[in-house]
Amino acid sequence: MEKIWLESYPSDIPPSIEDLSSNSILDLIQKASYKYSQNTAFTSLNSKLSFKDVEYYSEKFGAYLQYELSIEKGSRVAIMLPNLLTYPVTLIGCYKAAATVININPLYKGREIENALNDSGAETIIVLDKFIDELNLIINNTKIKNVIVCRISDLLSFPMSLLVKTISFFKRAKKITNNNYIPFSRTISKKYILKKVNLYHDDIALLQYTGGTTGKSKAALLTHKNILSNIQQLNIWVRPHVTKGKEIIITALPLYHIFSFTVNFLYFYSIGSNNILIANPRDLKSFVKELTKHRFTVITAVNTLFNLLLTSSKFRKINFSSLKFSVGGGMSVLSSTAKKWKKITGTEITQGYGLTETSPIVSINPINDKFNGSIGLPVPSTDILIIDDSGKPLGYEEPGELCVKGPQVMSKYWNKEDDTLSSFTKDGFFKTGDIAVINNNGFLRIVDRKKDMIISSGFNVYPNEIEDYVSQHPDVIECGVIGIDDSNRGESIHLFIVRSSDNLTEIDIIEFCKKGLTIYKVPKKVHFINEIPKNNVGKILRRKLREL
């Protein structure tokens, strides 16, 4: 397709990225650590780590991995942490040991953790003590040999660390009794000298899991080049609006999510920003209180999070004079949300679009342009194609599947050859599964989704996974799942069940789901019906479910 979108680019944005100046994510990080060594890199729970601190602790952690756990280049290490100071330190430490990182949602249930660990082949996992019970349920079914346990108090300043430990004591926080588990504090207390490692563009940086249509997750294989390219694409787009070493960014989206990982963490770290880590944005009172402490300049969020903040009277009283721009991703931002946000904060929500498989950014609107509901223009060095069901290219304003090619696009799924083959066109475009149109000015708009995937609160949810789990209930004969438009969540999950016993209730099913599914995968509504509509080969007709 002709790159008509280039004509709509702001005048200071080139059509393509330059050659990458860093050999790896580690190289990028270390350059920033040295350049901004005295600046604050991360702030969490009234505690701060400077870039120098991050370099110091991550080096100690990386050396421990090398000497005590025999981690070497290509070893796969899973990180299962929320937005705490231990996340960036352990992540960077893994790269210093030349490991491949697997991000795991800390809210995953045992079954979900087991799938990711077994598929990736990880032998080491870093986990918060709060979530250790779920790991314990399945660890004997995995190849995990090393468990590093972090606590909320780790790396906090003395007064905060003492306070957190005291609160934990009175809450009777459970002790980690397994002597084979390694406290994070031990890993940074050793005096090992880090062995120098070399990482290159084609080395695997990340196995990032996305939902699988078979009920199990699959991992996008993202190289250092993929992610570095996306960082440079973003930098080109936003650099006229940022000042290196001066930005304060609010990171409420989880760092294990590819959007926050690439944008909030890696990009803003590379330009010397202070990253305000919000561990639990659902705690609105504490979240807003934290916001009042900082003259933040950038915030990223999904529609649900923007909406949540807008409900707070204290949030509406914040001085937003320092706020330069706000970025929405992960799910569609509603025009009503954008309008309210503009009224309260004075900034437009700049909406972008991306996927796990694209590191994630594919397109974005010009910063602070009036909100128009589109997902913006393809970023530099990105080609797009709109095709019909037969693979035929379509023209402007013709809806079809959005396909993407660029240096940020993964080469394949980990250990999933069939999925890889079916996800790319013959000429190498990744098929997103989203139905889009492109207008004469090059702006893209998502109009539907080809795949069954549901986006709930910014997270990808695959109906097959929920159906696979719910069908294990002894009173469920069969079931089907769809997403229903929801002004708060983007889509809410509706579950349809044919039951064998009239005694089975909606509450029973909800509680059953909470035991085996991450909270955002738990159905919002359960419907009991006599028959699941299917086609002649037995495939669920989800459009028929929508009509019920």
C-alpha cells in the first residue's frame, strides 16, 4: 500500500528510523544509567532509586545469577512481579547475565503460571512473596529449579521498609518456609564480580505471552532489535515534546504488560526520566494521593484507568500545569472519556495501537492533536496492508484485516510453528486479526475484530481459554464466551452455560472461575441456556450468542 500516511506526519517526523545506536536493551540501559547517574530513575512507596542505584543493584543481582544459579546467555528467567522497585532491578540484572526474560502476570492462577513456565522452559522464577501460594501449587509440574522471592519492603528506604515490615507482621504475613527459596535480599548481598556478556540485535530479549486460541497462551519471540526499533520509532514521534532528564512519568499500567514495558520503562528510562511506579492502581485513594506528590509530565493509561481517575474529586483538584501529554493504549479510548479528560487536565488523550507481537507500537496519533477516535498513523519504518478474507489488498475506506510489517514485528511465536505460519501473509505481513479502515489521509480506525479475542480492561482475553476451564466444572455440559461492549472495561465477559443441574448458580460459576482464572478473565455475567448455538462442524456461533 502506498504510504499516504507520510503526508500527514508532523513536519519534524522522518519517514523511517535511523540505524540503531545500541546493540541491545542492556546497552541502551547502561548508556542511560551512566548519563543520568544522579537522577531519580524510579519512585515507589515514598522511596527512590537513582540511575546509579539501579546500576549497582542490578549488577549485584546479575552476578548472583551467574555465580550461584549458573545463568548464562539464553537461560530463560521468569519474572512475576507487580510495579515495585524490584522489577526494574531484577529485569536489568537478568539482561546483565544475558538471560531471556519471560514476563508473567503476578495475578495468574496456578494453571496459567504452569502453562507459561512449561511452554517457555524457564528454570528460574522471580516472584513476590504475596503470590507464592499459586506457584507452590504447580511448581512440581514444572522445570523450575530456582525461586527468588521478593518482598514489598525490598529496596525501600529505611523508614518505609520498617513500616511495611511492621504492617506485614500485624497482618500475619506468611513466612516462606521452603529453605530452597532464595530471598531477593541475599542476591544483592554477595560480592561477586559480574562477568561481561555480549548481547546482540538478534538475541532473544523477551518471551511475551499473549492469549492462545486453544486455551493455552503462546509467546511472541521478541528480539533486542524488535524492542530497540520500537523504542526508536516512539522516540522519533515524541522527542519534540520531551526534555531528556526532566520527565516524570506515571506508570500505573503493569510493567509486565508489553505497552508499559517498552514505553514507560525502557523508553522513558533511556531519556533519564523519573518513573513513578504504582503497584495497585485499583486502590484509587492511594493512587490519587501519590499523584498529588509529583508534578508529573506524562501519564499512560487504558480507558478504564482514565475513567477511574476521573471519578475522584481529589484527582480533579490536582494542578495539571506540568502535564505535557497523555497516552492511551491497550484498548479503545472512548470519545466521552477523552472529552472529560481534556476538560479536567487540559491535555488531549493521544491514542495509539499495538500488539504484543509488534513490541507493541504500530500506530499513534500526533501528540496532543484533537482526539478523533482513530488509532493514528503508522509509525516510521512501518508498512501496513488491509486485506479481505481471500488475502486480496483493499483500498481506502474499505474494511479488512490490518496487516503490519516493520522492524518491531516479531519473527515467530515460541515453539508454535503452525501459529506462526497462519499469522503471516506470504510476503511477510503480520495479520493482526483486527478489522480496520484507512482514510485518504492515512489515519487508521479499528472497526471490528476478526478474532474472537476480547479486550477487557486493556488485557487480551481469549474465549477458548475460559471455555476450556469452565467446561471442567462437573455440572457444566458445554459453554460459550463472548465480549459485550462496556463503557468502563471496553468489553465485559459474558458466559453462556448449558448445565446438568438446576442447582448450579451464577455465584457458583463466578467463584469457580476466581479459583482458576486471573481476575480480568472472570465473567461479569453468567447466562444459563438450553443449547449453545454451533455451525455444522461444531464451532460456536458467537454472533448467535450475542442475539440471545
